[in-house]
Amino acid sequence: MDQPLFRHASDCRVSRISPADTNKFVMAVDPLVDRTPFVSVVEIFEVGGKTPLHSHQHAHEMFYVLSGSGRAHCGVTTYDVAQGDTLVLPPGTKHVVENTGPERLYCLTVMVPNEGFAEMIRKGETMSLDTADRAVITGQPAQPAMARR
């Protein structure tokens, strides 16, 4: 990458890794297209949704909570997370992030280096954002159907 990257939220690819997954990804920075050494997504966890237990051999992973609340199990430590919280995991940390709140959990997730994360997301099923997702992603309040006319 040798030029600045600018992308509107509405232009981001949205996908779910597998049909059984309880979260979807809004690809803000795609290293396969944008030629960056990292991937950045908004990860949307359904109520009760969570990642599988996993770790990354070489990558650091950061979660910044945009909206909602949840719990992150990292090795032997558990953190309650909510809007405005940041969690950074070093390589090799086994972890699970789960939505324990009454609404969807939205996290800005960055992984450096990519370590195959973008490829895994890209192989998944293409999804779309609903009104609630768009409101969080764009920072614009959801408008009732009557107000959109």
C-alpha cells in the first residue's frame, strides 16, 4: 500500500465464516485487497454468540468494544467488557469472546499480522447489515420506517 485508504462503511464486505457461526464481520481493512499487513473488521456478535476457543500463533489481536457488553476468556483470566473497553491479546493466548448482554456486541477487531484471518472471512457466506447494524457501524441513529420517506 502506497496511498491512503478511504472507504465508506456501506462499501465494506460483510460475511460470516460459516453458516453455524453466531457472529459476522464487516471488513474495514482487507489485506488481500488493500495490501496492508493487518486486517481490521467490525465483529458483530448476536445475543449469546461467541467465538470458538482459539489462539493465533504469530498475531496480536485487539478488540475495542463499540457497543454492547460481553466477556473475554483469555487463558486463565476472564474480563467483562463493555463499550469503550480495549483488549489486546499477545500471540499464543487461547481465548473466547462472547456476548453476554441483552443486545448485539460490536467490536472493532484488528489483527497484526493478518495470519490468514482475512482469507477465512472471505471464504464465508456474504451477509448484509440490518438497520441496527448500520446504526452502530455508521454512528447514525436508526430511523423508523416512517421517517425515511
